[in-house]
Amino acid sequence: MTDNRSPEDPSVLYLQATHMSSNVSSSTVDDIVKVRRSDNLIWKLFTDNYVHNRVIAYLNHMGFYGVLECGSQVYDNHLITALVERWRRETHTFHFTCGEATITLEDVSIIWGLPIDGEAVTGVDVSNKVEEWQHICLDMLGFLPASKYLKGGHLSMTALYDHCMSNLVTDDTSEVDVVKFTCCIALMIIGGIMLPDYQGGSARLIFLQLLRDIDTVKSYSWGSAVLAFLYRELCNASRIEKTTIAGPLYILQIWAWSRIKCVNPDPDLDGLTLGLPPVDPDAFIPISLYGARWKIEFSYTYSPTHSIRIIRDSLDRMNNNEFNWVVYQKNDIDVKTITDSYDNKI
């Protein structure tokens, strides 16, 4: 690499002319790629304890609760930008001075606990009329959204949030209504955290096809879909004209914190020593997910957060010992519990 970001040999990395790293100059050195996120209303529902345990049990049954268990964090746009600059569309890897690396299915499975085997997450993206989508929502979600909340097969997160707040689940709620409420939450998780797109603040209704039978939701390879979606968004964002990025970037941020020592928010913490309570097999949710280890308040005292220049320089200087190539120890009790549990469920 001539400047640690541009390739010496263009025969392999042949897309450099359209890659954002070719545009780093004195006038653009501080430019960052901003994360578009759609998950604020989801976290509001959970942080304010509006979601009943009956719903959480169904979410766990569907395989989505691990995403919520990892919690919400502030995105470091500067760190994300530095990673995008080193992402190559030709190889789907980050090119560091110490070698190539990428986030894998194992990372997705262990960090978020999503299944990585099973049926593909796919479907027919039909062009329904607004009235048709309204009736589908009434059938599966339990309410008929106003037409202003529907656009191009997307449903506003605000409509989902308002419906949930007006129809909170209690001990007396019928099982049918609990399932429909859970589908609302699941759609918000998919569209706001796992597979958020550039629409921002909305969820794609195509995913309702996969939520119709709540007992088969966990049979889909959601982890594969998340990884493929992340790769696609990284590829799009690495183009020279892009200034924003969408996708499941929180899982990428956890991956970076776990593996790259110079961007870790606290040098005294690493992915193997962050404390969690021991796994209790009799607990309501028995799985302590790896990603939940990062659900703590960071001081960022030692981290180069919010400084793209410092992060770039740190990655330029990074040697092989500063990248954690083997994060997950299979004999680690939490990781073993996660992998065994999900292997048995699929």
C-alpha cells in the first residue's frame, strides 16, 4: 500500500479509482461517513419497560432477543469511516497493515446469537397498493396504519411504536394479540437494527412473509442475511461519492472493539474479560451473549473516538500483535453456552 490505503498493485484491487480512499486529501481529510440509524423508538420501548415478558419469551423463541440483549450504543462515525476506507469491494475484507480481516458468520452468531444455518432469508418483493398493505398489517400486526405511514412497501417506525404504546401487552392479553404485538416488535428489530436501509425510520413489509408462522421464524438463517446486508452496505459506502451508511453497524463496531486494540474504548477491557453474571440455565433468558459484554458505560478516556485522523494513524501503525485474531475461546463458558444453545435450536 503506497499510503496504507491505496494499492501498489491495481490488478487485484482494481476499483481504486472509485474507492473513497482515493479521495482523501487536505480538503477532505476530516470528512466522515455518517451512520443512518432507525432504532431509537425500539430502544425507547425497552428502556421504558413497555414490553411484557410474554413478548420477550416469543422474541427469544423467534431467535431475536439476543439482538436486544446487546443493547444500544452511540455509533462512532469516525471509527466506522476509518473501517469503510479500508474495506475493499473486490475481496470483502478490511485491508490493514498487518493483514486482511473481515467480520464472519461466527462473529454474527456469537455477538448477536443469530442462527447462521437454515432457510435463506428471501422473498418476493411485491408492489402492493397501500390498501393491500394496510390489510396485511391488520391481519399480521393487529392494526390498520394510516396511508401516510406507508411508502413503497415500507412502514413507518412511528406507526409501529404508536400502535405498541396504545396496545401494551398485559397478563390478560389474549395469546393472538400477544403474537401480533410480538410481530410488531420483531419487524422493528429487523428493520431498525438487523437490516436497516437508507429509507431511515421505517421497516420493509416484505419481512412479514417470514413472520407469519412464529414457530418457523428461528429456522431462517438470519445471521447470514445480516452479514450479507452488512457487506453490501460497506461496499456501497466505500464508493467515492457516498457520505452516509446504513446497515447493522453496531455489530461491526463490537467486532472492531473486540479485535483492534487501538480502537478499544478502554485498554483495560477486552472481549474475553468483560464481566457478565454466570449463565443460569433456569433463568428466563439463559444465554449470556458475547455482544452483551459491551453493554456498559465507557469513559472513552484512552480511545481515539471522534477523531478520524487519529484512528487512521493508529490503523496505519497497527502491527500484527495489536490485532486480536482469535477472540472467541471455545472453552469460555459464555461462548460455549451460546454456540451449544443455538446449535441445538437450529
